[in-house]
Amino acid sequence: MTGLTAAGVLASFLSTLSYAVLSGVPLRALFPAGLGGALAWTVYSIGSAAGIGPVASTFAGALSSAFLAEGLARRMRMPATLFQLSGIIPLVPGTTAFATMRDFVTGDYQRGLADGTMTGFLAGAIAAGLVFAGTAVRGLGRRARDRQAH
């Protein structure tokens, strides 16, 4: 992995924006959705450059994008899912999943298992980042409402 570059951030923004257009995200939410993907890739790249490792960097990228998605959803009065799904697009382990399939097709089962395991860990890191951010935001909101009621 290379470090953080302007070209990488721009590419992640454009790929996220393209996904958002294809998946029918409303026009007023396209730019914010693209920002979520750019943020996820930026955090991932910084983590990778710092030597944190791909799974932890993916988790951090998904977590940051998910927190942004939750905030955007409340501010724009739209479902968080619109921003969450778009935001994780740059993190999806497509290359690793492809390598897994290639390894199995060519008979390199040991490497296929290793690549498949990494694909699962990366997908799990994305899911965990989304769940953790959603749970934290809802929990903090609930605590704030409880304090106001008393």
C-alpha cells in the first residue's frame, strides 16, 4: 500500500460519487456521500502508512465514515444508510476477494484460504465500524434525552 495521495483521495471521492449515482442517492446527498468515501479512504491510507495494518486501518476508515454518515443523516434528515453504503465503497476488499477466487481456481488452496480469511477479516472490520458508530451515536442520543427529561 502506498500512503495518502491527493490522487487517491480524489479517486475515492469519484468512485463513491459514481456508486451513489448508480444506487439512486438523491441529488442533494451526492456530494456529502462522496465525502464519506473520501474520508474513509483518507483514514485508511493514514493508518496503512503508519503501519497499523489492513484490518485495523479498514475498521478506522469504516468507523470514521460511519460517524460522518450518522451526522449527515441527522443534518439532512435522510436515512444514514444512504451515506454509509456509499462511504464504505473504497474500503470493500474486492481485490482480495478476486485473489481468493483466483487462488482456488488455479489450485493454490493454501493461499486461497489465507486470502479468503483476510477478505473475511476486512469485511468484518467494515461491518464492525458501521455497527459501532451507529450504536455509539444512538446511545449518546439516548443519554442526552434522558438527561433532559430529568
